[in-house]
Amino acid sequence: MATLVLALDGHTEDRLLADILEHGHHIAARLGTAREVVAALEGGAGPEAARIDAVIVSASTQTLGAELLAVCDRRGIRLIALADDAGERAHAARIGLHEVVVAGAPWAEIEGQLTAGVAERPASEPLAAGGTVIVVWGPGGAPGRTTVAVNIAAEIAALGHSVVLADADSYGGTVAPVLGMLDESPGFAAACRLSGNGGLDQGELERIAQRYLSPQGGLWVLTGIGRAERWPELAAEKVTTTIEACRGWQEYTVIDIGFCLEFDEEIASDLFAPRRNAAAAAALAAADHVVAVGLADPVGMSRFLRGFAALPEHAPTARISVVMNRVRASAVGLDPHGQVRQTLRRFGGIEQATLLPHELNALDTAVLDGRTLRDSAPRSAVRAGIRDLVATELVPDVAQPPRRRALWPLFGAAR
């Protein structure tokens, strides 16, 4: 049984009322607008004394809004919208609500949404804490975090492992456009919201995630927020819970995070205030392995080395691998590989790094196709470098023929 608040049109409410009562649910209030529901949930007139379990509303702009969704998230209240048409479904998707049912659906379908994630998970579908979490970080200046994260996930999937690629960048996600996916309904933000309600399980993750299909091995994708102003949805506690759910769902979780690791000093005294960099900090704290990506030019390496010094503080137990992207003589002079390695060793104490060449045509082709490098440019040197990183550092138990390992670096050097 559940205590409900309704904000439906008269016809839908009349149609469902008998079924709601027959199933033993209690109706705390019947309201008309999203503003009225928010006021009621926040302690205004109406059901302030009741324990509200769910809110069922019409998916119109009058009865459904981002403020209502935020209030329900904060209070752990399930929000379900009934949509009359594609426009109302699009409105729900824009604000990040996935619990949408056709307005004319029978109560049994709505009841299914109401109880999703509440019933005990079957023993055959446990979310065990056995997976590996790989976090991809890089400083500001577009060093290629998303490119590296997407292709790391693709290479791990091609080895036969199950993978979920999550976009947790609180400054605006780019995984979806890189893979040619729609990003109107950000999957990672939806997972965070469901984790706050205690309703995030394998079935919910598979429902909100998108699937990247490839003959070499597909993977799941939790797309990121398309608009930067939505960053408060990625609260630290919810991000941590979502990562743990992904860890139990797939063998490998690859997370693309934002560049900034600074602590918000101005609001440090407010323990409950949201922090924009909390998602990155929470992901790093949960990481088993961090891949730090820098841009191989004087400005990029300076930014990288400053940020890299702070990584052990944020990810004290994680292994750290370094990737320097777009290595080219035009930016650092003759012998660019030697110059970059010498700089990393001298100023960062970094003895080992994966160096990826500046191969613009291959990367442009991949973005244009909305595909991974493995699918769009399998013989590219950039893809070869990422493949070797995965095989030697991220999934080191991979057995490969010796001849294949020897040929790829030679091919990459020739490029």
C-alpha cells in the first residue's frame, strides 16, 4: 500500500480512482498544478502530516516541472507522469523523468511503475560489488577525456567483458554526441535520481541506459547532462550509490568526469549545499583505476601537471595511468615523444605514460560516424595506443599473440 498525491485531469482521475482504492492505496491529496504539489510536499496546505510515497501527475507543463522533480528526489518520493502524446513525453524527458506511462494505460501498468525497485530483487539478479571502476580525468582545455573514455570502454568490450560507460561530467556531458546518441534524457542523472529513491536495480539501469552496438562487442551507455545548469542533479551521495550499482551490474564501469577537482571553499561551512565538483570527487573516491589524460603541448602539460599532483588526494587507493594526447613535433619540437617523456619525468615524477599521436583524420571520422575508433578507424595509431593501454594496464590478464603486440607500435610509429 502507498500514500499518493494526485495531480491529474478530471477524466483520468475518475477513471483510476476506483482501482487506486481497490489496491489499498491511500490518497492524501488531489491537486491541480505542480506548484500546489510542491507547496504540499514542502509543508504547505494539504498532506503535510501524511507520509507521501508517490506523486502521480499528468505530464503537462502545468502539472509537471523540474522543481517538482527536485522536491520528490530530495524527499525520496517516486514521481510518475501520465503522458497523452509525444509532446508530453518529450517534456518529461527534458527534465529527466523516465517514469512515464501512457495516460490511457490501465492501473496495473501504473502499479508496475509504482512498485518498481521496491520489491526485493530476485536472487538470480544480484547487484554484487565485484566489478572494476575506471575513471578518466583530465584538466581543462579539452585534452581528450571523452575520446579516451569512449575508446577504453570499446576496447574492453571487444575483449569479451561487459561494460557500462557513464558520463558524470557536471560541466556538460559529451559522450552522447561522440557516439551519435540522443542526449535529451541523460541516463546518468536519471540513475542518480533513482538511487536517491532506493529504486536503482538492474532492470532500471537497463531501462535508462542506451546500448552502443558493435560487431566487436557492444556496451551500455549512461549519457550525461546536456545542459551544464543541471549539475545539482549529480550529488555526491547519489553518484557514489550509482557507481556501486554499476559496479555490481557490469564487469567494468568506465566513467568520464569533469576537469575541476577544487573544493568549493565559499560554501564549505554549509554541509548540505550542493557542490558542482562533487560528482568528480565521488567518482575518483570510488575508482579502482584512474586514467589521467593530458594534452601534449606546453600549455596542456602545465595544466596537466598541476592537476595531476592533486589526484592521489582524491583517489588514494586507485592505480593511476597517464595518457598524453595529440603528441606532435609542431607543438613540442623535434623528438616529440622524448620531449614529452622528459617533461613528465622531470616535473611530475612520471616514469611511464601512454603517448597518443595527433591523428585528426581518424578522430574526425569517428565523430562524424558516431562510432568508436575500433569500428570507424581500426588501423589508426590512436586506437592502437588505447588498445595497448587497455591490454597492458587496465585489463592486464589479456593474452595476446606476441607478433600482434610487436607490430602495432611499429605501425603507430610509421603513422
